[in-house]
Amino acid sequence: MSEILRVHDLAVRYGHIEAVKGLDFRLNEGEITALVGANGAGKSTTLLALSGLLKPSRGRIEFQGEDITRLAPHQIVQRGVVQVAEGRAILTTLTVAENLQLGAYTRPDKAGVGDSLDEVYQLFPRLKDRAAQFAGNLSGGEQQMLAIGRALMAKPRLLLLDEPSMGLAPLMVQEIFRTVSEINRAGLTILLVEQNVRQALKIARQGYVIETGKIVLSDSGENLLANPKVEEAYLGG
């Protein structure tokens, strides 16, 4: 499997506090990789650095062999790295359709945007039914679908998902994870940050466990699920 992303010695600071402390990891193309850990471990900070919204204090991020460490966020999106933010960050006063169109703002192939919109509506039929509604009137699960759909409109090569199950009812959590698996089966590489460790590792080919800004375990998702340390710390074992 070919490598799509390599991160070397990534560190991120908030003032005097080093939130991420020299991470090394890689993603393989076409796989789901889970980055799991407790609240405040540095998971979201890592994603923000990958998407250019936070600048690392040291380290190197390579996407498809190119150093993207110092690129602006819109340049990183143009390269094919797109993030679905924690809390969804949809524009509540715009319609569903307007939010989705906004996701394609960096694309030069305007003729293909309509095709992408059709694909999102096939993936999320509820969004098609609510296309003219204001996004703020959607349920939490529908807003998460919209956030993922908007990211897909940018035609990513790598999708960064930050806590997609947060605040959702159990049935909707199952639906979101099924959708993430379906998107991956269509060929999209995914880095999944998720506090629902069991669900994340179930669908991940590989996983990394992060604690206080450092990776402390790495293995296949299956092996991490069976690891007594992971079970004790995160799965209620």
C-alpha cells in the first residue's frame, strides 16, 4: 500500500504549553487510520496542524511527497487535504445547498461541481430532501452529514474527520460510522479522530493512541481493540 501522508517530529505549542510533542506517523492511501485518546491528548491539535490552521513549532508534514508544513489552509485544501471540524462548523444561516456549494470554492473544475453535488445527495438522501432548508434547522445528525458532504464537495484525497460522533444519538452514531466506511470503500483515505475508541478502531485499518501529546501505541485497529492496555484505558475493561 502506498504512503499518502508522513508526519515527522510534529510539535505544536499554545504559548508556553507544548500540546503536541514530536509525533511521528504515516497514513497509507485508501485506508482509515484512527487517532484515539482521551480529551486533551492532542488529537484535534494534530488535525489543525495538518490542515494548516495551526503552525507547528517544529516538524515536517509531507502529503504525496510534497512538504506542506508551511502552506496556507486554502493551499492545503487545493492539494486534497480537507478537514471536517469538531462541532461541524456549518453556516447555519445558509441553506443546505449553499453550504455544500461553499465546499467546492477552491475547485477549478466548476463543471464537475454538479456531479459532486449529485454524489453527496446519493450518499445522504436526507440532505437532498432538505436542500432548501436553513442548515441551522437540521438535527445534529443531519448537520454532521452536511459537514461531511461539504468536505466531499472539495474532492479530497485525504479526509480529516474530527469527532464525527460527538453529541449524536446512538443510532445516528452507527449511521455516521457506516457512512465513513462507505466513503472509504469508494477509495478515500481517512484520518479519524474520535473519542468513541471502540467504534473508531472497529473500522480502522491502523490506529495510533495518543496521550499527553505523544503517540504511545500503534498497531492495526484490530490488534489495538484486543490490547489489554487499550481496553483498560478506553474500553471500560
